[in-house]
Amino acid sequence: MSEKIIFLDVDGVLNYMSYRNKSTANIDPSKVEMLAYICTQTNAKVVITSSWRGSETYTPRIYYILIDILKEHHVPVLGDAPYIEGQFTASVDTEKSYSLDEIGDMSFEPGTGRGAEVDKYIKDNNIKQFVIFDDEDIKELPPYKRELNTVFQKYALFPHMNVYDNIAFGLKIKKMSKDVIDQKVMRMLKLIGLEGFENKNVTTLSGGQQQRIAIARALVNEPKVLLLDEPLGALDLKLRKEMQYELKRIQQEVGITFIYVTHDQEEALTMSDKIVIMKSGEIQQVGTPQEIYNEPVNKYVANFIGESNVISGVMIEDYKVKFDDQIFDCVDFGFKPNEKVDVVLRPEDIDIVPLEQGKITGEVLSVLFKGVWNEAMVETVPGTTVKVNMNVIKNHDVESEYSDERISANDFYVDIEEVASLDDNDIIARADAQAWKESDDSYISISKIEHDLKEELGEYTVTFQTSSGLSTTRKIIVVDQKYVRNEKANEAVSAFNFFKTVDDIKESVALDTDLKTWANAIGWKLSNEDEAVDIYVDYDFDPENIQEGIYQVTFSTEGRELKVHTTDYVEEGQEVGLTFEVEDIHVMEKMGF
């Protein structure tokens, strides 16, 4: 019996956030575990490949982490290093980084033959490739002999054939007798409610009728599985809803499995016995419509199926979850103590009550009439905002008269309460002081800092100097910095005015992060100053075309707005209470990226 081989590319199992930085890359264990499950079910072995480029370094720790996970699942791996041109290299030192020409690695730019190399390996080693359907390998079967059919979004009917010939096409390919074909076609026409249409031209039919013909053409071959690729996408809303029920009826009558691809959440809930939610090619959750809607596993699923209010929270202990700085009873358990989680409250599960009766309170921001109910947006936690001035000044690099050295720094503000704790490294960072060689942009150490800083309000000078004597002098402005308190949100935010050059702005590769650093923007909980609050940045200038001047930058925390579906009448600006039952709270694991 031929050996079953699965080629596993290292890039395919990397965590998304680490993918761009190979030197600090990490494996996503869930991806490897899914592969391990497939291998154990098919008795396959693994050959590990890599697509990392020749100009980078390959860190063997990734390979060995991958090996360890596969071994835990008893999956055999061929070779002891990544595969290249049919050869396996010897074991390598995992503490060292190797360039691609030092370690065997299957690494090619897209389009330069990696697929051909895999094909060559398969051919040279007589490796069997397979497509498993109902526990049988159907790879070598011609398509018309495979017991599955597809209904496409565009229907793909033959315009030169009438209805009868379109439906009969697959049967004629199978060379069935005319009387059998007649019987099967007429049965399909009756099933789809188009008796008497057999001689009509398909181009004269409505969209719904054409869609039914496409389904009949697929079903007449009596497949075990029917694949439907958004078959209702081209229909108008009313006809699409009618066809949803029609398809459900047809599926129940013929009694076969329909695999139905759709982006329409309502369609998925209406038609499905079982739903598979996918994101970027990965399965997020499998379950009945009721399970998917009432017990979503993560934020993506909750937002995809139905409307949701997803709130960041902390699972204090079993049956106790904290969000909006309150602890609520819930029905969820099995999380770690104080684990960060996401909490789902469906809009229809929230009731508007008098202010004093609410578990949480808020202000009605907007009300939309939706027919049988109103959709109210209620702000339960107001965001906290600080606005500062960014002073964009001309470039002021200082050049050496005797070498190609350059030095630069900026003025900066500091709170009087921070002065005592500032050290030289803090001052260098706050001033963004740096020195370099113009010839190769290599950094030079700032060896000396002199200043007359005091714990008093006012302006003070600071001088930064390199070992060669090149220096620049800037200002430190000591202020009594005020911060914005938000008692209802239990948080505070602080940020400073700051100075930057035009080049600083244009050369920033992560401007939002840099703006927060330059302004020393921070947020914290009033009840616990060690607990940080996320800060968001907003500005209205174009970084690519910025000029000297003063620009306003806004730093703010994220407020909380809850969507509520209610039959009660509420007005914009009204203060209301919101309440919900214990079973209406659903706690989910925090979703990774």
C-alpha cells in the first residue's frame, strides 16, 4: 500500500500577528492540532517545508516546536529538517539561527517552482494522493462518476438547450436509456413545481425558475451530497425568501445532504440543520442554528449570526463575570479565575426600565423605528477624551563640522510630579534624542546629558552630547499636568502637548502608536491606578503632506453603547435603566488575532 504524505508549510501554521516578523514568529497550536487530527484519521505522515526567503534567517526553534506538537499526537514526521530537492539534512543546533543555504529548506519565491518540486517528490517516491469522500478515494474517478453535484450562484444553465435537455444533461452523459431519462426529468419537474415547462427556453424563465432548473439538473443525478454556492444570491429579497423555504422542502423530500455556502446570516438560520462558521479558511464553530445563536464561541461568531452587543469583561470565578465595573451572575463556568473574556448580550434580551430599576444605566443616543420594534442605542459608559496640541516645527538636526555625525532632539513637557523620577534614559526617550552617522545611518550613543531641571514649574535647558563632542540643546517644560476624570466610567486619561519635526511625522511607520508615545498619553482606572485603559487616537491631518504648524490630536477611551430592541417608547437624550436575566449573559473566550 502506498504511503500517505501531507506537505506542511511552516508559514501555514504561524500565528497571524507574528507572520511578518520571522525572527519572533510563533506557531498557532490550534492549526497544528487540526493537521494532527487529519493525519491520525488518515494514517498520513508529514513532510515539513518552508517558504521563508533566502535573504532571511530560518530559526530552527519553530521547526522543533512543530515537531514536538506533532509527536504529542503520535504523528510521524519524515526527515529531521525541512525538505529540499528530495534530500534531508542532519539534525541542527536549535540554539543557533541558520541562513537558508546552511540548512536544508524548501524555499522559493511564488511562481519559481515549489509546487513542481513537491510534484517531483511525489512522483519520485510513488506517493499516493487522495481525495476522501464517504471513506472512499475518489481522486481517480471522472467527475461525472462522483456522487456529488454543484449548484452555482450564476446557475450555469445551457442557453442553447431547453428545460428538458438541461435537466437531462448529466443522465445523457451516463448513457441512460431514454425512458429512464424521461421518468427522472418529469419527476424533477414535479418536485420543483415546474411541470409543463420541459420544452421552454431557459433564457425566457425568471430568476427563480432558472434557479429551480439548476437544482433539478443537480438532483436528477441522485448525488449523495449537493453543494450549493450562494444559489440565491442573484435573486431579489422577496423571491430569495420564498426560495429558502422551497429549497428546505426539496432537501427534506429527497433526503440527501445539502452543503450550502452563504454570507446571509438569516439564510443560514432559516435553512440549516447544522451550521459551520468559517473565518479566513478556518472553522470557528459547528452547531445547530440554536447553538450557534445562543452559545457563540467567540466574538466573530456572535457578530456574524444575529446582532450582538459584545463587551470586554473578566471572569471572576465560575458563574461570576465582571463588566462595566460591576459583577453579574451568569450561567457560564470552566474559565480561569480573572480570565479576560468577551460577554454577549443580544439586543432583544435587554429591557428598558425606569432608571432606579436598571442593573446598568445610560443615555439614549438614538432611536430608529423598525416596524414592530424600535432600535435604541444607549450609551452606558461614556468615553473619556483629552485633546492636545502637536507643535510641528522645522527640522533642527545639528551637523558636525569634522565628521558625518548628526544629532537631534525635541523640546518636551513633563508633569511636575514626574520630575523627581526622571533619569537620563527617560529624558532621552521623552526628547526623542538620537545621534547617527549620515553616511550609513548607523546610530551613535549619546554619552552625556546636562540639565538644570528642578521640581518647580518653568522651562529648563537640557543638552545631549556624543563622545566626539557634538551636542544639541533643547527645552524641558515643567507643568502641573491636569488629567480628565470620568467617574461613571471609573477611569482617567492624561496626555501632554508635544513637539515634533515634519520628518518625524512623515517617517513614522506606526503613527498612532508614536503619537501616544510622544504625548505620553495614558489611561487608567480610578479604582486601581495600576490597571491600564486602552487609548485610541484621532487626528485630521495628512501625515504625508504635513507642514509646520499646530495640530490638534485627540486621545480617548472607548465608551460603551448597547443596542436595544424594544417595543417601549423612548426619547433621545433620556436617561434609562437597562436590565436582563442571568441566562441572557453569555461568556466567551477572548478571541485571538
